[in-house]
Amino acid sequence: MRTRSSKKGHIALILARGGSKGIPLKNIKKLAGFPLIVWVLRAAIDSKIFESVWVSTDHDEIEKVAKSWGAKVHRRSEKVSRDCSTSLETIQEFLKNHPDVTVVCNIQATSPCLHPSHLQEALKKMIDKKCDSVFSVVRRYQFRWKEVRKGSNIKTKPENLDPENRPRRQDWDGELYENGSFYFATRDLIMNKTGRLKKNRCLQGGKVAYFEMEPQHSVDIDVDIDWPVAELKVQRYGYFGRERGATEGCVPTSATIQQTPAV
């Protein structure tokens, strides 16, 4: 599905710093036969809704992988490559160097079950509803209880249920949580140049909407223990690319995996 809008000024940006603490160089560590970042690069490029797809990095090997899979590379400055640097600061630096960009889709490299259709439908919503930002969410069916700090005399209490009338799963709509897969935002929102936006610069603000993803596509990798679970999920629900003829639910063969470019 394609949006009716022009791609001009619409870009995808994947932030991939080399100094990952949880899993060293996790952005290019192999997941189901491909460097992790490749899973989202393929989805972004094959969505055909972006004028260009970029990777912002400070690392030579990440740059090499990104370019070999068709992405452009922005070499971020040392200022936004520190452990304390935020995604927003890094995106703002990119925008200052690319004045023609009007809409940014910040895609997280650690969400390998992203599909082109997710991006297409989210951008369509953004355009049709004239939103300043659209971000991805997943529905969860989890009951939450108030945290009690160690040494406190306060008792815990439920935050989203009545224990005396505990609902069955099928009788409850659950709740929406950010899954961190992607964030669409206008340049004006990120750089705080929209008249109706009076607060600080951000990725979620103005007229904001969400795009709900299915649980099987909501995968996030942060620490080592996440890796084997993500590998199983991506083999079943990942996007393997149009040219390979693989779709959701198709497990790659060894021949498919061997098509990875040398990096």
C-alpha cells in the first residue's frame, strides 16, 4: 500500500551508535543470518515511502553495513555520540545538516520484526489526519500494581483493575504501550517551529496519533537474554525482503541466509 503523497522531504533515520553498552556493537550483530540493523533497513527501503533512508552513526563498521544495504550515512558528531546523548539531540543534529527534510521517521534498529506495511499505514494516518507525529504501540493485557519502595509502610494497590471484579482477558481491551519500533514526526515539531506547539522540542506532540502493531511484530532487543527470543520471532514474523519472495510467517532457508552481502 502506498500513500498518495510525494516522498519528497520524507526520510527514514536509524540511529546506530557504536558504543552500545548492553550488547557490544549489537546494531550489526548477526540475527537470523543478517546484521540486526538490516532487518529495519529492508523494511524502510521496501516501503517506498521515503525519499531516502539514513543511518546516523559514529562507527566505521556500522557505516559499511548500512551502505552495503542501500542506506545513506550521516556521521554524527562526538557531541551526540556520548552515553548521555538523547535520540532527539541526534535527530536535531541531522536536521540541521539536511534542511530539505520535512518529515522524519525515526526507526529503532532493535525492532527487527518491522514490515514495510507498518510504515506505509502509519504515514498514511499521519497525512490523512494531518498529524504532527505518529508512533507505534502494542496492546498488552497486564494488570499493574503500585510499586512499594523498600522500607516504606505504604501498601500496594491495583492501578488498572478492581480485584473484586477481575475481568477475563476476552472481556478486557487491555492497554496500549509504546513498543519503540518507530516515531514519525514533522521537522517543525522536532525543531519547535510550529505555532501551536508551545512546549519543548519533542518527537511526540502537537496533533499526535498512534499506530497499533500486533504483538508478534513488537520485538525489542536490549540485553543478551533478549537475543534468542528475538531470533525465533524474526524467523517466523520478520520481513525478508521483496526480492527474496519471503513474507510474514516464512522461515528463511540456509540458502536465503547465505545471500547476506560481505561486510
